[in-house]
Amino acid sequence: MSSKKRGLKVEGVVEFFNYVLEEKPFVPVLIPLVLLLWAIERWVFSFSNWVPLAAAVWATVQYGNYQRRIIIEDLNKKWKRVILNTSVCCSPITPLEPCEWLNKLLMEVWPNYINPKLSLRFSSIVEKRLKHRKSRLIERIELQEFSLGSSPPSLGLHGTRWSTSGDQRIMRLGFDWDTTDMSILLLAKLAKPLMGTARIVINSLHIKGDLLLMPVLNGRSILYSFLSVPDVRIGVAFGSGGSQSLPATELPGVSSWLVKILTETLVKTMVEPRRRCYSVPAVSLRKKAVGGIIYVTVVSASKLSRNGLRLSPSRRQYDRTSEEHFVDRDLQTFVEVELEKLTRRTDMKFGSNPRWNSKFNMVLHEEAGTLRFNLYECTPNNVKCDYLASCEVKVKYVEDDSTIFWAIGPDSGVIAKHAAFCGNEVEIVVPFEGVHSGELTVKLVLKEWQFSDGSHVLDNFISQNSLFGSSNFLPRTGRKVNITVVEGKDLIAKDRSGKCAPYVKLQYGKILQRTRTAHALSPLWNQKFEFDEIGGGELLMVKCYSEDTFGDDSIGSARVNLEGLVEGSVRDVWVPLEKVNSGELRLQIEAVRAEGSDGSRGLTTHSNNGWLELVLLEAKDLIAADIRGTSDPYVRVQYGNLKKRTKVMFKTLNPHWNQTLEFPDDGSPLELHVKDHNALLPTSSIGDCVVEYQRLPPNQMSDKWIPLQGVKRGEIHIRITRKVPDLEKKSSLESNPSINRAHRISCEMKQTMMKFQSLIEDGNHEGLSTAMSELESLEDTQEEYMVQLETEQALLLNKIKELGQEMFDSSPSLSRRSSGV
């Protein structure tokens, strides 16, 4: 027995040394070197006792790795044994594992960590969903409060099981969420015949089903979904907005409507085979992505056939070998790429294996999105195209600046790809859903992610951030947004002759602006418009039209997210048009500080005794309202409740009024309505506009041409001044030369840093030395200015002390009180 034990120990030692030689091939060279150092230390001169200590530590680490490897191999053997011992007809399933510990842990972390995060996340999803799906009894609905309560869902009450499908491991556990302390408050404006407002309070929720968890990409992410449609029940209470409660029959059908919305959302997003993704990055940069630009290339399709695409797999029973040799050479197909409201289509190709290689520029408006690829067939002599099949690829930003793509694989499996950086190309072969044959090959490149803090990550691994950190951002109400409509390309032609007369309308908040009309499919405008920046994630709405005699035709629209704009940095983007097959607009967007406004103060304050001086000079290129091709224009000015008008200029499209009007400066909206005068008939409108004056500096005149809205052409020329007579008597920090100098130094630093960054990108090494010297001189100036400020601060404090002492000495009551004390 002792000889057998010795043999086992010797075999273990030999196996360990073989493992070390396999994992560490440099050991044969390292061992003689260690022995040489040992001999020198032993017989020549002594280093210390580090040699045996280092050898012991190294051997311990290697032995620990060896033991860990044995444990992993043992677990893998047990897993394979479980798989082999299960029946072939059913999927391999592990024994039931209890998970009471998971629910205990969830109870501990739910109230203070998970509940706030999920409430914030779900509130935005619910708010967007309610805008698109409204009950017939509700005209408008808004979310006022959202809290999931203190009761977490119960996971795996009857245990969990692991199964495998191919190489994919799947955990199945029960999901049961029955809570009665949640608080979701909705304020609804009722439609006819019901009138008024009502409060809808969701106070209980029940969701029960089986949840599937699938780790992908070596544990970087987890895909999760319900195995089938879960059981959903929602408890609703109603009120009139006051303290009294109304019976549930006050708004019939609202509870079932909410259940329907929640069920449909779950079915479309996280019921098999639809899956959601939860990322587990190794490093979190704590940035919120608000949009991105993705290039989509539809490469090719394969194994297309009419029989295979038009029948579901469950209804089809025929020989697969004959299908492999079946080729539809006369099949004419194209692919439509859909991302929210943005759609693009490829050219038409023939055959069962068409190749398109069509590349499209698509825009994401959130941190995640779904690319849907719809396959259509075009039949000869038929205007309508037949829908054949579709597939989806989902995209999501990960907090380590990487991107995850996932899709439904063959036999409802999982396809997952990971792009470590922007600019990395990912190729995915996606089977068409719900059909027996057909695959689509696409290439995806995430070119740019944009973040709420103003930074954005581009390809080539460049991360551009704010030059001066978070202090560079002003509150939303203290800045202007300049938007330049530069040019367009590949616009669609509505005219039969292939011509187009495009113009662009920009709507930001309630302000609407319009470009001039061009006459080309790739027009050039170069028109700049100014808007007051609006907080709360307000989108810029872009609409492109083609001018026509019998009514203008829409040739596309787009939405642009203006969050995270940095002062001094111009965002130059090509925006693809939605609801059309082609067309892009180039916009240059820049945020600037409003003149005379302090970003820390918020809204502009108006003087109590000031007034507005409005000079209506002229107008040009007005539309003709009369049959003779002329107009009799005048201007009606509305300022709050006050209304004034100019004189009438007869028979002209380019009138000159040169008339001055005055109004008290109380911050009311200033609207100009250009009318055509008629002696007998009612007056007709030939355009209107809104004058933005709230950000004007006091006692400084603004001269501007304003395009008229609601008409095809026309502009009005005005001068406006905010008059403040006693401004000189008031103390103003903006007139302080110290503040002006600080602003000048800050602007010069920004310009130098931007110049420095552009030189780095261009590789101009000669200009870098000049820029460095400029930057060093600016730093010296900044240091001198800081020393000056410290000196002025010390002098000011001494002056305050002297004034305080003089007030103390001159006041007899204070002197007697101090002497008494």
C-alpha cells in the first residue's frame, strides 16, 4: 500500500511539473539561472534570503493555479456527465438548485439601490410608450410619479435549472412579482364625451412567468427573456385630481388598456425569442449615451426561395435535399432597413443569392436601438411589392465605450457580437424569422456615440471631451443654439421630370424657421438660424419639402438630439431623412453664450421701468395676395395683450414702413403679423414671425432680417432695443473690467486648446511648438491675473474691516454695549 501511495504521489509531482513546463515554457531557462544565482549567493557573496523566499512564493502561486485548473476540469466533466446522462429527445437539464439566498440578497439591495435605478429607467420607457398608445377615452396623458415600491420580485421560488442548447447555456428560473405598494401616478385629460382631468394611480402589479438567462460573450453580457407570455394583472384607482376617490367604473376599460400595453411591450421586447440585454462591463466610465451614428451595409442574402419564405416551418414538410438544389433565378428582391422612423432600401437584385453591398448612414436617438431588415419581392407589371420575411439586429452601448450587437440565431438560438471600439466592423449572418430558409449577411460599424456630458467617441479610438470639464456647461436657459443648414444630397425627386425645388423647415420648441428654396437634388443653402436652448431633451425637428404650384410635397424628415453641446465646438453631422428611401442633410450645430446673460442666473430678468423700441423698417420678396400680382401690406404687432399696427403700403411686394413702436418691457411674446389690406373683403395673412428679444443686452440695438413663417417666401427687416434709462446707476458685475479680463483669458485659452487639438489631428508638428508657446504665455497671464485677484481680495477685506470699525466707533449705542460687556 505504501508503495502504491508513493507511486501516486510521484505521478502527481510529475504531472504538476509537466503542467508547469506546458504553461511556462521559459522555466527550463529560468531554473539554471536561479541555481547560478543561488551558487553566487552561497559561495561568492550573500545577497540575502530573497532567493529561497522568491522560489517558495512562485511555487505556491503555480501550485494554486494548477489546483484551480483541476477543479475547473472536474466541474466540466460533471457538466458533460449530466448532459450525457439525459435523454436525447429533450434538452440537457441540470438538477433543481435552490436559490433562497438570491431572494434574501435581493431584499437587501432592492430598496436603496435597484428600486431607484429601475424606477428611473422604466419611467422614461413608460412615458414614451404612453405617448404612442392612448385610450379612446383619454386625449392626453402624462406621467407625474413613478416608484416600483419596496417589494422586490421573487426569483426561483421552486429552484433554478441550467440547460444547454448547442454551445449556449441557459438558466431557467421562476419570476413572480406581486406588489401592492408601488406608486405610479398618471394625469389624464379626458376626451369627449367625458371632459376634465382625472388621476390614474397604479397601486398594484402582478407579473408571473418563467425567466430565461443566457450569458454571452464570455460573461460580458446577459440576455434575458420570458419563456412565454407572462400573466399580467394591474390594479388601478381613479381620482378627480382632488382628495376624493372616484369609483373604478369612472373610466371603463383603462385597466385592461394598461394591461394590454404592458403585455404587448413584453411580447415585442422580451418574450422568446425576443431578448433584452444587460451588460456587465469590467470598467464603467459612467457616461450616458444619448445618440449615435451607425453605418449599415446590407451585403447579401442566401438560400432564398419562394416556397421557403412564404410558408412557416411548422406547415412545411418536404425533402430538404431537394430544397438545397432549388434555385429561384427569376426571384427579384430588395431589403428595406428600418431604424425607428428612419428607412432605407437597397436596389433590386435577381436570384436566390442576391448581392447588394448597399451602405447606409443611420442615426440612433438613444443608447440602444433595433435594426429591422425587411425582405420584399418585386413582381413584374405590379406596383405593389410583396413582403417575404424579416430579421432584427439589436444594438446597445456598454459603459466601457464598447458596443454589443445581438440577434436571433438559427433554431431560435443566440447570435452575439462585441465591438470593443467605435469604428470596429462587425459582420453578422442573421436567419430570417418565422421561415424555413434564407439568411442575410450585414456589416455594422458604430461610427460615433454621443453623450449627455458633451463628449463623443469617434472611430479610430479618439475620445473628444470638453476642454474645461463640467464647468464649461451653462444652464440651458442661458445659451443660444446656432444651426446652419449647409447642404443636402440624394434628395428624392417628386416631379416627373426628375427635378426638385427643396427647402427645409426647422422646429425647436415653438419656434419655426425656414430656408430659402433651392433648385437641385443636392442643394446648397448655407443658412444660419438661432434658437434659445431648451432643456429636458427637446429634439430639433427637421422637415424637408419640395416646392410645387399645387402644394408642397414632403421629401423626408428627421430628429436631431441637441443634448451635450459644448461651447466653442461645432458639431458637423449628416442627418439621414426619415420616411423616405434616400436623402441626407448636413447641419452644423453650435452652442454659444447669449450676450449679456450670466449662465448662473437662469432666466433673463426684465427692468421694471424699461421699454421696448421696435422699428419696422421694410420687407422684401412678399407673396402676392391680389390677382394683379401685388399686395397692400401692413404689419400688426401683438405684444402680450397690446396690439398696434403700421400704415398700409399699397401695391408693392417690397414695402418700406420706417415706423417706430414702443411697448413696456414685461417679457411678453412679441409677434409680427404681415397682412394684406382689403377695403371690402377680410384681410389675408402673408406671413408672420416671432421676435426673440429676451436675451438682448440693455440699451443695445439689434438689427435683423426675420423670415416669415406660414408662407413660401418673404422676410421682414426690424430693429429692436431694450431701453433701460437708469442702468448707469445700478451696479453691474458685467461692467467690471476684471470680469471682462477673465472672460477674455478664458476665450483665448479655449481657442488655443482647439487649435492645439486640430494640429494634433493634422499631424502638424511645426505648428505644435508655436501653439505650445502661446499656451504657456496664456498660463503666465492667468497666473498673473490670479495674483492680482488675490491682492484685490486682500485689499477689499481690509477695507471692509476698516469700514466696520468706523461704523462701530461712530455708533454710541454699540460703544456703550461693548463697554458694558
